[in-house]
Amino acid sequence: MAEVPYRFERTAEARALHERYGALDPGDETEDEVAVAGRVMLNRPQGRLAFATLRDSSGQIQLFALDKVTEEFDAFSKLSQGDWVGARGPVVKTRKGELSVQVHHWVLLAEARRSFGDKWKGVTDTETRFRQREVDLWANERAGEILRLRSRVVASLRRRLEDDGFVEVETPILHVQVGGATARPFVTHHNALDADLFLRIAPELFLKRLVVGGFEKVFEIGRVFRNEGLSPRHNPEFTMLEAYQAYADYGDFMALVERLVSESAAEVRSTTSLTYQGRALDLSAPWRRATMAELVTEATGEEASVHTPVDRLRRRVAAAGVDPHPAWGAGKLLLELYEKTTETDLWGPVFVTDFPAEVSPLARRHRDDPDLVERFEAVVAGRELANAFSELVDPDDQRARFEVQAAARAAGDEEAMAVDEDYLRALELGLPPTAGLGIGVDRLVMLLADVANIREVIAFPTLRPER
């Protein structure tokens, strides 16, 4: 074979050929010459004939080679699974009804020196699938379908926000201090500044500073990083959509979440009535709204709220299998009780509203109960999909809550926040009434793709390093 070329002029893709020539009758031949390119996923030499399945990013087409018309036929018949080739020739339909490109000229574009797995079963070992995703994508068509669906979901979310007048921005990934959420961060070091920096756990505080600066509707879609364990629902780096809107509250953002999720489902799945892991799931609006206290009371059959005596909540949390910390107040205890007894059984979709102030350091206090905040989580199929609240706009209240967080951090809580003086200074310039929202993009894609493991929807999920 000649040296591998620097480029190949492709004139047609597999899907377009099927759309244009699919109506040909068996045995029909055309004079329409096309050039196709892709991987050989199967090669079946049969004497002086050879049939190869060529797959490109749009689908697959058969290559039909004949000893009498195909250049270097013997070399073509020896192509291996996974080899990249470019081929030119007329479009035909074989006597068995298979749409094909009759190969007159072809060129090897890249040799596959490693196996692509069983040609019938693909790659089934999960370790190989996620560690060598490039193999998985060719061997298992479903893997590529999921990542393409993910792309459409992100595009749908972005388009809808832009149509609503939101402006997309980018904020720092390297932070001087931890903020915007409660989570354990990754730490790195900047040599020139001789300073430790943190990979962001959320872009929230920077986005709200942009609202202070006059961006009344702003959003960001990007990676966030949390130094936590791996599970079917958790990857240390994942994608968040965060959006903030001036003059709005958490009620406005319930409507926004309903619309973003239901319309994205309708666009990428052509319906809002899905089946997730074998169970029906209807994402159409409106979604149920219920307070955390109401849902815990329903699930356990016993009243529970932030006003329930702490000793009683402590006993119930212990009975649910959690060893309560002595410093936990009624709000933290209620949250633990909710997470252990209620959340995973909420098929939803449901907005869990009115969280305890104790566990919500960035949310505005509830207008009817200062022990609560105006916060909701959207729970779908037993897991949190979105978190949002009416933002805390009072710099004095925010400082007091930061200081409580800082004290907890000093006492050993690695997930607690620090006092962010830059953000407090911005608040002192004036933050108007504002609603804020975070949607877990990976979890939304999991729902729409009907997969139970977050690794399926991330191109290269985090894995334990190979030894």
C-alpha cells in the first residue's frame, strides 16, 4: 500500500446515501460515483468478492468489492476490523438488497493495531468501556447515541435560556477560596503566586457579582469539581448549568425548571412521557410542589419540621441509621431525616420546597418563617436534579452565615464555606431581589437517555488510575 494520505476528499456520508438511494430495487446500479470514509467494522471476503461494513459518524454503509473492478482487491479483502479506509465508486444495491458502494478505488487511512472486541457482541467489560471510551464508541453504537443526545440536551438548554434573554458567561475555575456550595474541594498550587487555589465547586458567587454589575439575566454551563467519592450518581467533575435572574424569586424559577426540562425532553425525545429504568416518568408541567416538612411527615407518618423538638428529631435520625453530631440543630436533623427516609422514594417530578435556614447559607430567609429559606430542590426518579432559591441579598445576614460556616470549617468540617470578603463587598454595592438555579446536566441526560450510571453520559469519567 502507498503512504497514508494527508487528507481524503469525502463526498457522502452513510445516512445521506440511505436517504437518497434507499428506494433502489435489488440489483439496481447507478452511475453516481461517491467517496465515503470510515472504519471497517466487518470484512467478509468470499472468493473473488468481498463485503465490508463501513461505519462513519452518521451510520454505516456496505462496501462491495469485486476482483475485476477493485484496485488491489487482495489487500482490500485482508482489511482488519477497525481499519480506517476511504473508498470511491458507484452506488448500487446488491441482489440481496443491501445498499452499497461498489469499490473501484480505495485507500488505507489508518491501521487498527489493537482489537475492537468481539465483532458480534461489541465490548461488554465495563472497565474497558469507560477506560478506553474510543473503543467503546465504535464497538457499542449505544455509547455514541448517548453522547450525541447529551450534546442536543446542552444545546437545547442553552438556546432556551438565550431566547429568554439570558447572557452566557464564563467565570473562574481556579478560586482563591471555597464558596458557592458546601463540598470538599480539590486543592492545587499556583507557582508564580506561591498560593494554594481551589478548583471551583460552584460558580455561584461570581455569577451573582455579575448581577450586581448589571447583568440581569446570566447563566453558565461548565464543569465543577467536588472531592468526593465515586458512585453511579457521582463523578468528581461534572457539568452544571447555573442561572441567575434579577427581580425574580424561587417561585419564578420553579416555572423555569419545569419549562427547561419538559421542553428539552420534548425536543430530544419527542415526548415528555418517558420510561426510566422500567418505570413511567412524566416530565410535563406542572410538577408537584410540597415542603420538606410535609414530605417527611408523609413518608414517616409522624410530624416533622424545624419546629419539632431537637431531642425528638435526634432520636428519629438515629433510628434512621445516622449518628447525629451534637452540634446539629433542628434544621440539619430534618435534612438528614429527609435524605434517609424520603428523598429516594420521591419518583416525582416534585419540587421539595422551604429548606431549613441552617443548611442553606446562601438562600434568603422565608418571608413567612425565619427558620426556613426560600429554596427548592427538583427531585426526579429519587435524585436531586436541580437546586434553586431566592438569593440572600442582605450583606449583614450573609456575613453572619459565612461566619457560622467558617467556624464549622475551623472545627474540621471540610465541606463548609469560608468568609468571602470579595463577595460581601459586592453585596454591599446592592444585589436586587434575585433568583438562582443550578441544574445537574449529567443527571438530566441520565434521565433522558434512560441510564442509571453517570459514567454512561460522561465521555471520559473519572476512574481509579491503572497500576
